[in-house]
Amino acid sequence: MKKIYCLLAVAILGLSACTTAKLAQIPSYKLKIVQGNELDQNVVNSLQPGMSREQVQMLLGTPLLRDPFHANRWDYVFVVTRASHVEEEKKLTLYFDANGNLIHAEGDALTAQPQPVPTTLFTPSE
């Protein structure tokens, strides 16, 4: 009978050491997931009303969403997640007229600040 109590005590002590708080302290690699079209702020700022669909597609790439019910609307979405936590998210919606010319653009990708362009790409070594 004493063996059963000893085994039970050892099992309880062993299982109590395996708490989720201690497991959370162990560093683990969290995969970075990039989805959609990366929207370069300088390119987004170069969009002009009257541009054709082909010109827009050359600048931004193929839209992530082409709504079959709204053929004159393109949606560009860019999301970066790591461990189910959204690190970055940008959305851009473009509206075209019946002739295929850009009328209107909206979304949070338009309100972001442009990225500074580096003046030198490399430093010359002497």
C-alpha cells in the first residue's frame, strides 16, 4: 500500500513541474507569415486619377481581390503576422470607371508616411 502512495506522490510532483507558465518561458521560433501585395508607399503615392488598369497593375501588381459583383473595384491587402499576432496591415481599394480608368483610391495605405529613399546604396572603400 505504501508503494502506491509513493508512486502517487512522485506522479503528482512530476506533473506539477509541467506547468504552462514554465513552458511559455522556453524560447521558440514563431514563423513570420507575409500575405498579399507589399504596398511600397512611394509607388502608392504615384497613383493618379485617369491611369488605366494596365498601368495600375504594372505599378502595384495583380490585386489580391477582384470582386465578381463589383468589376470596377480592386482590393490590395498586405498583412504580416507572427504567432497569430498581426504586426503590420495595409489596405488599398481602387475604383475604376466603365472605361477602365482609375477614379478613386482609398485605404490606410494612402495615409501612411512615405519611406525615405537612401541617398547612397553603398559606401566606397578606399
